[in-house]
Amino acid sequence: MYTGYRSDPAIEFTWALILASARHVVTESNSVRSGGWQQTVGTDLRGKTLGVLGLGNVGSQVARIGTAFGMKLIAWSQNMTPESAKAAGAILVSKDQLFDRADILTIHLVLSSRTRGLVGAAELERMKPTAWLISASRGQIVEEQALVGVLKNKQIAGAAIDVFDVEPLPPNHPFRTLDNVLATPHVGYGTQGLYKAFFEDTVSNIRKWLDTH
């Protein structure tokens, strides 16, 4: 048996991570709480390039929202065609071009033998020093130690991460302390509406089972 699912929470949360990263929302909020004031200068999204790794149910909707901010859309995945990219308002590029050109690079792939470790040191080192990586799909798609390395060396501007190799994240993990990381505890799917669907469908499944046994 299974429950229903919808992608809206993940789509919305991806944009929460993107916007919080571009405008340093956590840093500025913490500054106010500690008695300070403005600490950073935000990044405009209009005119910037949104790179989408995977244009499925989530990635295609994330891409479309990017157009509302006036962003340029590029995309790549192993099976993507120019037609499927165009349908989401994006331009299909090569994998190397995706990492070279993206100002915001967001990952929306299913974890499989083909995608595990798909984003490694070679890909991350191609990114602009001003670029942000957004990871709210599956932790194992990105080689975690490679990401820690480029973040420690300030080779990219930062990363917003909701998924990890080990969850809960170990207490001494670098993602808990690096100042260019926005880390959240795998809550991209966790909304009241989706939990309501999970629980109601589970009760319905139990009732159906009881009715037939």
C-alpha cells in the first residue's frame, strides 16, 4: 500500500532556499536577534542564470518560477531533449556548460545508480565563485566531501542544503558550522497539507485491509 504525494511543498521550499541564499536571510535575521544590523548585500536574481539539473515534476516547476524573477533558464540531465527543456522554458546545455554558466544551480533528480555521485569535485570546481548550489533532492547525488572542500576554500559563494548522506546530520559535521552553508533538516516535503494526505491515506489503507481480512 502507498499514500498520495504532491510536489508542491518541495517546489516551494526550493525557492525558499534560493531566496534565502540570495538575500542572506538567516545571517541578517541572526544579526538583528543579536543586537546588530545589516551585515551583507544581497544578490539580484533578475538577469541571472538558473541552472536546473533535472526537469521532472519538481525541476520543471522550479524552472518556470525562475521566469517570474526574470532569470535565464538552462538545464541538463542524462535523458533530457531540447524539446523537453523548451517545454519548461529552458535551454538544454551540456553538463559542463550547466556548471560553468549557472549563478544558481538547483538539483532535482531521483537517486539511482546513474545519479549517485553525479555531482563531484570536477563539476563543483567548474562553478563560478559567485554561484550557489541548492540541494533539496537526495544527498547522495552530490559527493559530500567534494562539496565541503569547495565551500571551505570559498570556491563557490555557498550552498543551501536540505538533504545529506547521513541523517540526522552528525553533530560535528562541517555543514553545521561553515558560514557559507544554509542547512535545513530534510524538511522540503514537510507541510501540514502533505502530512494530512499521508496520514489520511494511511488510515484509509488500514481500513481497506481490515475490510478484506
